[in-house]
Amino acid sequence: MTVKRFLTGLGLGLILSFCLACTYQVLRSEADPTGPVLPSQVTVETQTLPDLPQATQALMARAGAEGLTNPPRQDLRLVVISDLNGAYGSTDYDVEVDQAISLMPLWQPDLVVCGGDMVAGQNPSLTPDRLTAMWQAFDQHVAAPLRQQGIPYGFTLGNHDASSARGVRGQYLFQKERDLASAYWLAPAHDPGLTFIDRSHFPFYYSFELGGIFFMAWDGSSSQLGPEQLTWVEQALASPTAQAAQARMVLSHLPLYAVAVGRDEPGEVLANAAQIQSLLERYRVHTVISGHHHTYYPGHRGKLQLLHAGILGSGPRPLIDSPLPTRKVVTVLDVDFDNPQLTTYTSYDMATLKTINPLDLPRFLAGHNGLILRRDVAYGDLSPTERAACIQRLGQGLCQG
């Protein structure tokens, strides 16, 4: 009789413990959505571990006891990656590229966007066979896994994909690479799954729509957009389709303004940045997503949000005037049309899989062609000392918010 009572009590105790654990998990998942969501408070809302691929589970386990955060979903979710390539001619990818792709089942984006440099070209010695093999490797590591998951892929071509640099007679210096990049993307098997608006110049510049947002990808693979392309840009942004969208975003490999050591010079940013910014603001573009500088910085200048996507491949760079260590980054960008800010970034340091606190980043960067403010900092928030430092370096004209 005593044994029977003991076993009965033990069973009831185990059931009670299980119920309490389930209640705790539900309470965590149903935390007050109106308050700030800290990384430690975010849980996987739509999937449990057994539902996720083993590679995803392994990365979540590596993130430690706090777990890999999955921010609350809003109206639309993008995952932003950039600069995936390794050394010239490489047909392999750094582990962070594969890891970022392995995390897509956790984040379940509506779209993945890439800031360019998907392969490791821009070298005249590379043969057509080698260039083709590079695109095949990209397909294996990045594009095919996304197609298999049914995730659309928007991109801009980088200088290592299909540089638009020209020679003294106006010819493309890397015509062979541009031809093979075009051949890869125009093959039906490599359809990126986008709802195109204008693909007449695809893959170099084109537009598409997703979830109420008008996306434009232009050929920012060199510092010159060129008059023909700028005419297309303005006509596309002025179109009824673009203006009727709930928001407008642009993908460019080279950024408008410099943010990185070693890239803070003419030729490493788009020429005539102020004029291009004015054009984009005129047509109410919200965000420019860019790569090339190999460092992450969520900034703004004037009315334009500037997401410098960072890098997953080889060669991360430090921010201008910053002691912060270099890192490889992937960003989950959530769009909430009811939020005046529209977008929320959750960016991950791929070495730790922990979220990056934007308050740890510099409040502003003073690159050679203009001041950029961190996205939560207004120009009026800068101290007299901060403004004086910028003006001393760049002059009053380039130190406007």
C-alpha cells in the first residue's frame, strides 16, 4: 500500500511539474507586446525545435542558454545579407554564409535581399569556366537553398559580380563577367521568385513589388550610375506603381556615403551622392540598403534611411573612427506599416549569434563625403563638441543631418 501511494504521488508530481513548465513557456510567449522587447525575452513563436532542420537547431544550441532571438513578426519580414564572396576566383564560402542560410527556417522571411558581391570576380585572369563555376557554387550555397524554401531573393550586383567600371573608350572593363552574371540570372532554373514590375534591364537594374513595398535594384557596382540609368531610376520612382506603394526601398552595392576604414575615399561610394539623395527623397524613398564597405551601420541622412548591411564573406572592416572590433552581420528587417519608423532592425553578430545593440555603435560617422547619423540620433542631438569635430574635418556643408 505504501509503495502504491508513493508511486501515485510521484506520478502526480511529474504531471504538475510538466504543467507548470508549459504555463511558464506560454507566459513567455505572450509577454506584453506594447513594451520594449529585449533579446532575452524573444522566443520562437511559430516553431519548436523538432520542426526545424538539424543545422538550424545546432546554431540555436550554439547560441547558449539565452537562445537565438527571433524578433516579433510585423507586416513584412526581410533578411538582409551582403558581400558573401571570398578570395578572387573562390568557389567556396566562409562558414558564416552557410550559417546565415541555415537560419532562414527560424526567421521565415518573406524576402531575402543581398547588397551584392555574391561571387569573387573582378579579375581579368578568371576564365569563363572559372566564372561559371563560381556562380554554380553560389547557387549551391545560397540561391538553391532559398528556392527550395520558397523564399524570393532580391539582389543588386556588386563589383565582384559584374563590375560596371569603364575604360577610357567607354567600354566595360569586365564585360565577360557581366555576360556570365547575366547568363546565370536569366536561366529559368535560377528564377529568383520575384514579382517583377520592370525586368527589361535585369539583372543589372530592375524593380519588383512585395507586400506593398516597391523595390528598386540599380547597378551600383561602380561609383557611376550613368545618365541612362539615372533617367530610368527617376521614371521608375515617379511611376504610379511606385508612388501608390506603401513604401519604397532601393538596393545598391556601393553606398551613398562612406562608413568604413579603407573605403573612405572617392570611387568607393556613389558619385554625386547628395544629388542622388535629393532625387530619392523627392520620390519618398524610405531606405537604401547597401554593401561594399564590409561593415554594419544603421544610419540616416536627411529623410533617407541608410542600412549598411555589413558582410558575411571575407574581409570585414572597422567603422570610421571606431575602436569596435570587426564582425560579420546578418539583419532581420521587420516592416510595420502602422509604425511611424516603418522598419525595425534586429542584427546579429555571426561570431556569437547575439543581437547587436545599436547604442554601442558610434552616434555619427564623418566620412569624406558627408556626415551620417545613427538611425536613432537626430542632428540636433549632437553635442557642440561632436558638431565641431565633424566641421573641423569636413566643413559646414558636409556636416548637415
